Amino acid sequence: MSQKDNGQKSSKTAMLAAFHRALAHLEFNSEIHGPDHLSRFFLPSFKRFILNFKFLRTMVKTKLKKVIPGMDELMIARTAFYDGLFKDALNNNFPQIVLLGAGYDTRVLRFSDLNNATKIIELDILSTQNNKKKCLEKADIRIPEHVTFASVDFNKESIPHVLEKAGYDRHLKTLFIWEGVTMYLEPASVDSTLEVVTRFSDSDSIIAFDYLVTIPAAEINNWYGVKEMLQIMKKQYGDEKFIFSIDEGKIGVFLDERGLKMIEHLDSRTLEEKFLTCKDGSLIGNMMAAYGIVTAMMK
């Protein structure tokens, strides 16, 4: 997809994530999460208008709580986790970071002052990348010189080939961030992407990704926010369906079978405790269940 878009539309779920981050920046306590003050630049004008008024933001938050309970909280926790990981990599002078399915991620901009000499490659579908660059240009925000955009279709293209063309060096220690992507991929595409770490990267490289837990239909009501999320995805985001999930409690086995060992695993409850707990011990809210984030490296 380096020369053409193959008819793919810009990701609506990536835009949804940008809206949640923009809302969180204005509405939630910044002691908990790293505010994303740039995500608003990717939003259509009517959503930016909503963000300008607190009473409208309150109305939107109330509606979102009913329609997709726990999604605001999930986005806050997810953003905070990956922000911390990204900053740690820069502070520890990782020579290379690869964002697999970057969407409207703004970390290369928000944390550019921490970057000494880290090469960063953003991968995503061409349509989303083109829209991202267009929005940044309109906002007069320059993409740093150390950042390379490379278009890819995770379900169809060879990621090592795309990375190589973008200047990726497989002999450098690399942090791979795979945020909000696995659930939309075929299992074979998930496996082939993980092989980038086990077969085409330095042995000290790290990958972090989030995933959905497989929920039997008979138990779906026992998992906070999951039923509502599935309904809204089917109704409004039909082009980006949930395909992939991992059985509850099987993430360690899943990684082991693919030549990886776990560094850290956070389920929904752990993410709430770590990223949604205020100084007084109260939670800003419960996040959607059936969700986890894992970091791993080669065995």
C-alpha cells in the first residue's frame, strides 16, 4: 500500500479513540493520565465544537456512559499505559520505536522533547495516515524529522518488508507498540505480526499490545460494558469488526506458543487500580471488562 490506498477508508475507530482522548484531556483529572492536548486537531468541526463547552461535554459523557459504559475509562487507562511505556523507552534511549497501527497517536509530538536519537516508524493504512498528515498540516504542526510514516495493510502485506523500506533496522533494540489493533485482525495476521518480534528484531526488543478476552455468549452480561460495546460496534462501525480475542487466563500460553515470554500483564481490574485511582483512593469509574494489555519479549 505504499503507492495506493486499495480502497480502504480512514479508520473510524481511530477517530473514536482520538475523540475519547480529547474529551479526557478536558474532563478528567490529569493526575491520573497524560493529557493528549493534540488529539482534538484530528476531529471533525462539530466534535471540536462540542469540546469547547463544558455542558456539551457533560451531555456527551452521560450519553457515552449509557451507550458504551466503561469506554472513556478504558481509553484513559490505555493511553496512560502506552504513554508511560513510550516515555520510558525514550528516557532509556531505545534506538528504535515502531508504532504498529498508530492511528491518530500523538506521542511522537507530545514527547518529542524526550527524544535524543530514537528512530520512530509509524505504520497504518494509507488513508488514515494521509488524513493524519493533512490535519497536522492544517494545525501548523510539523512532523519531527526522526519520524517516518509507512503505510501497511496488516491483513495483506508483509510487515518486515514494509518496515525495511521505511528504514527499520532489525539489529537495533526496538519497542513495538501495538495499540488497539489486534481485535480487528484475522488470527493469522496477529501471528505474522508477532513474528516480526521473534524473527526480525533484536533479542532485547519488547512488544506491548492490548487484546479482548473471549466471552461466551451466555456470560456476556457478566462483563461490564461488553454487550453494549459489541452492539455499538455492529451498529456504527460495521466496517471494523471485532475478529480476534484470547481466552481468559490463556495469555501466557498464547505468548509461549509464539516464542514470546511475558514481562507484564494487566487485566481490566489491574488497569483500574493503576491508572484510574485518585489520590484519595476513589475510582474515576470502572472500565470495560474483558480487556488486557501485555508486554513481552523473545524467549
